[in-house]
Amino acid sequence: MTSPRAPFDLLYSETEEELRSAVRSLLADRCAPASILARVETDQPHDPRTWQTLAAGIGAAGLLVPEKLGGQGASHREAAVVLEELGRAVAPVPYLTAGVLAAEILLGCDPSSAEVSDLLRRLASGELLCVPAVPLTLAPGAPLPTGVRDVGAGTLSGIVTSVADAAAADVLLVLADTGLYAVPASEVALTPLVPLDLTRPLARVTLDGAAGTRLADAATARAAVAGALLTGAGLLASEQLGLAEWCLTETVAHVRGRHQFNRPIGSFQALKHRLARLWLDVASARAAARAAADALATGAPDAPLTVAVAQAYCSGVAVRAAEECVQLHGGIGMTWEHPAHLYLKRAKADSLALGTAGHHRGLVAEFAELPAPGTRPGTAVAGPTP
């Protein structure tokens, strides 16, 4: 009989709190709402100065990279703390794509090979910005894209759409039919798309005879991408948690200070109940997100189930918190000048990123062997929709 799983460690360590303090201090200095609003109105929403300090100065880019490869040798728990703070500030930096997804894909290849180890070292040092050329909506458990072909000698042709942060990348990790390739950004054509979340730009990547360096064979590459999607989905829950916490905190502060009928509107019973329910939702989201980060950090066998639960829950909480923030701020919440719309757009975009809540609920049903609605006992369980 297998031994029972150790309890999740949902508490933050002293090291994690110190990391949080450093990241929050940086973002408070560099990512004030007014500066983010000004930046997203330009054609360069990324903040390279903030990214360089976060990646190299604080060392966040290399948190998941082992020390022998130039990284910090930390775990997914520390990466989750960084994402909480980035979600709290809706910071326009490519940490999810570069520091999490790209790092996990490269670690899923052979880190001892010269090409992979060099990319990991340069990524961890902040010297190189490397992002995966996969659709942001691609979910764990869904079929991987097959649109890029190797037409010979590492020359790639194909199109990948909805690639997040491609405009800021130095190197793209491209999944082709014959394996995983590192392709310089200069070798591809980028067509900017109009994203809902202006702080996380999307692009269509066109490869027309692009020259790439092969990093892994087809089987290894697909396994590495699948593992990175699982990690990304689990840690995205922490970004959604940070976003929801900011919305709750700002909304409570507003209703305490906003007066009608000579009393704070937060004293009205209807608003008290709404905010109390939202507080409970955010507290539960914290437990789900921390459980996912801990399961990934410890390599728990039930990590896929824990990640699916976290995404199925945290996705909706972030959207509800942002909607309440806009509505309970009244007229000011509907203005461009107030940052509430940035949080609502990030929450809505995150609800589609790395799998919708419906997709993850399907995974939960599959992992827990729960029959889909309308099926009879003994019939096959319907799998999650792509």
C-alpha cells in the first residue's frame, strides 16, 4: 500500500517573504498605475528596465534554473511569490513566458547539452529573453500544435498565432514536427495582434525558411512543452491570486472612504455581504494557488490534479474580484485613468490563458474518475475539450 501524501505546506517561508518584499518594492517604484497606463498606450508595452532589474538584479529569471546552470536553484514556491506580486501590479514584464514557461521547456530537454545549457545560463542571467512560440491559450492536456515543419537541415516553416511576449524576445523556442528549435527573433516575422490585456502583447509568428538550432528530438520536445504547460497553469493561479487581492484591497479602501447619506458606503449591509463573500473567495484562492505551487515544487504525483483544481477556481475568482472592483468604484471605476480596467482585462485574459476554467474542470473530472453529466454508470468518462 502506498504511503499517504504529506500535507500541503501553504505557509510562506521567511525566504519567500523576503523575495516578496524585494519584488514589491521594485514594482512600487517602477510600475505605478499611471506609468503602466502611459506605457500601454504606446507600441512598446513591455518595460525592459524593470524586467532587467527583476531578472538580473533580483534573480527572478533564474529561480527555476539549478545553480550549476547559473540560476538560483529555487522552487516553484518562490516563482509563485513573484507571480503574485506581478499580478498585484499587472506589471508589463514577460516573467510567465520567459522565467517560467521557457525555463521549464529548456529544463525538460537535456540540460547537459551545450546549446541548452548556454540558453539556460543566459536566460537566468537576464542576458537573453527567451519565450516559447506556442499559443497563450494552449492548455495542459490539450493536443500540441503541429503547424511548424522542418523542411530540411533545421529550416522551419509555419505559423504560430497568439504567442505572448514574442515582440520582446531575443530567441523563440519553436516546437516543430522534428523537435524543439531555438530560433533567433530576427529569423521570424511578427504580426502584432490586438490583445484584450494590453500589458501582455500577443503576436502571430511566421516562419518562412527560418534557421533554428535543434535542442531536442520530437518526443522529448513534446514532453518538455507538456510539462511546461502544467507548470505554467499552476503558477498562473498565483498571478490570479495577486490580482484578486489587489482588487479586494482597493475596493475595501474605496468603500471606507466614499460617503453617501453622510456615512461610508462600506457600512451598507449589501456591500458588506458582497465584500465578505469576495474575501472568502480570495482566501480559498490562496489555498488553491499555494497548494498548486507546493505540489509542483515537491513533484507530487497528484500535481496535475492540484493544478487543475487551482486553475478551475482561481480563474473565476480573479474575474469576479476585478468585476466587483470596477462596479463598486462607481463612475470612477469605468474611467481609463483608474487602473481597475487593467486588472479586469488581465483577469479576463488570464481566464483564457493556459486553459479555460471549463477545460480544467474537465481535467479534474478525468483525474478523479468522475462521470460527465448525462453519462450512465460504467460508461467512459468524457475527456476535457481542447
